[in-house]
Amino acid sequence: MESNRRNFLRHSFASATGLAAATMLPAELFGRDLYSTNRPDEIILMPEKRSGSKESIRFSVIGINHGHILGMVDALTEGGGQMVAVYSKEPELLPDFTRRFPNARVAKSEAEILEDTSIQLVASAAIPVDRAPLGIRVMQSGKDFMTDKPGILTFDQLKEVKKVQKKTNRIYSIVYSERLSNPASVKAGELILSGAIGKVIQTLGMGPHRMRPDTRPNWFFDPAKAGGILCDIGSHQCDQFLFYTNSKQAEVSFSQIGNFNNPKYPQYSDFGDMSVRSPHATGYIRIDWFTPEGLATWGDGRTFILGTEGYIEMRKYIDIAGRKGGNHLFLVNQKETKYYDCSLVYMPYGEQLVSDVVNRTETAMTQAHCFLATELAITAQKMAYKLNT
């Protein structure tokens, strides 16, 4: 009995001593203030006062197989473009397009557009495998080319596109819309340029998408026609890595793909991830077709950008924590924690591209960047390890 009492007292004194010592240690070691962080400053960014586009061009559309063409046309018209005509070799796709853009003349052939010398640019969201050959014909006709991603599917296509682009000195612009058409992504670029998080050393991009196979055309499930998951939606993330890290050269460290839930389409991949690196930065990319039906939008796309002095998180399309809408950006650095509602941020890509067409400049995107982003995506797709699913 006495022995038990001594043990109790010994443990009690030890506990008291431990507690007393603990009070002299920094609170951070125990996370005592883990939940005492103040709510971040909330900033609703207001639209800039703009004088309107300085330049204008005439453009047409060839190929409307993907809905991204609607946003592409909007970007061009808002940037000073005037749409002249549209051609689709699938006439059944035209009614929805012409209903949205009733002023567009329906061309009878591709040649009708390519031979019109008043047209300066052609935009396309054709079946992916057809985009590079079309772009070559467009450049050879003396026009610039704007295409949905993936804009190039194979190394052979890339080699030929680069050859013709150099010879003609035309613009071949691939619309990596997860950056170019997203207000939060635009704001992130501005913050990084201002030095808000120091030197960017790593990006982490997640691009989940909703499948709904019954709404997809047959070519969507054929990698030879659509490019495969890394070549397709992975190209968005390759573009963002290069842009936010200001990398002019880069390589793929590893890549892998798998078909976990679509046995009906054995050649298809519904999951993929990859890692890229440049001499001064790294990037991890994960993309998939597993957005559940319970989510209120097509995908909870997020991007994390790590700098030497802070980090940025973008919740581009939805914030499941409860904030309404999309275009959410969080900034944490050595001075502050801020939340930005970027919904009203101006997206300059369309206006910049119009200006580039007129002035032969590279303000929207350098040609080297455009080609390197797609080269990384093609490389990752080609070298990907196939998971045993």
C-alpha cells in the first residue's frame, strides 16, 4: 500500500514538473494557438476602368466539336475581334452555335474561309487530332491560328507545326483555359509578378473533371483522336507550371495513367498524374474524371503555388467550404493572410491576342511557351506507366 502511494506521489510530482516546464516553452510547439488565427482579410476585387480594345481583327471559326469554342469566340470578340464566318463539317453542330452567334455567316467549305484574305485569324475546337493539320493549313494561308487544347497530339505533329510556324511567322496559340480564362489564375499571376510570395519554387495542380459518358462523343474515348488524359487536360497544368515558375525549359520526371472505372473503353484513362521540373522549380499534377455528382460544378479544380516568402491557393470553380461561386484565391505571406474574390478580374488573353495579331508581338503567350507546355504534356502521355487497375 505504501509502495503504491510512493509511486503515485512520484508520478504526480513528475507531472507537475512537466507542466511547469511546459509553461516555459514556446506555445507554437504545442499548437496552443492553432485555432486562434484571425479570419483572413476579405477583398472583393472590382473591375478595372477600361477604355476598350485598341485593336480589331476579323476572324472566323473552323471546327466546333467542343464547347470551349464558345468561350474562345467570346474572348476574341471582347478583345476587339469581329467574327465573320463559321464552318463545320458536321452540320448538326451548327444550330447551337449560330443561335449563340447569329451574326456569323455559315461557310460552305473550309476553303471559303482560308481563301478570304480579309480574315486574319481562325479559331478552332475541332476534334483534337484534326487541330494541328488544320492549324498548318491556316498558317500556310497567311492567317494566325487559335486552338482549343490539346492543340497538338503527337511529336510528329509538333515537329511539323513548329516547322510551318517558323517558316510562315504566323501565331499558333493554344488556349490553356484553366489559366487564360480564369480570373483567379490571372490575379495569381499579378501577385507573383509583384513579389507577393517571393520566388516560386513549386506548383501543385489538381484538375478533376466530371465524366457523364453518355454526353461524350465517341472520339472522346479514343486516345488516338483525343490525345489521352495527360496530353489533354494535363496540358493546362503544364502551362501553369511554366507560367507561374517562369520556366523557359523543363522536363517530365515521371508520369502514370490508369483506367479505374471505365471498362467499356479499355483504351481510355480516367486518372493520370505526373511530375515536371525546371532548373529552379518543380511541379506535381493530378488529373482525373472522378468528380462526383454531389458537387455543384464540373470539378473542384485547385492550384497551389509555393514561394520562398509565402503561398497561394486557388479554388477556381467552387469552394466547398461555403463561399459562393468560383474564382477564390487565398494568399499567405510573411505579412498577412488574405482572401480575394476574383470574380470581376479582367481576363486579358483575348485582347492581348488580338493585339499580337495586329502588331506581331507576343503579349498573350510566347510561341516558345505554347510549344513547351504541349511538349511536356505529349511527353508525359507517351512515357506514362500504365497502372494495373
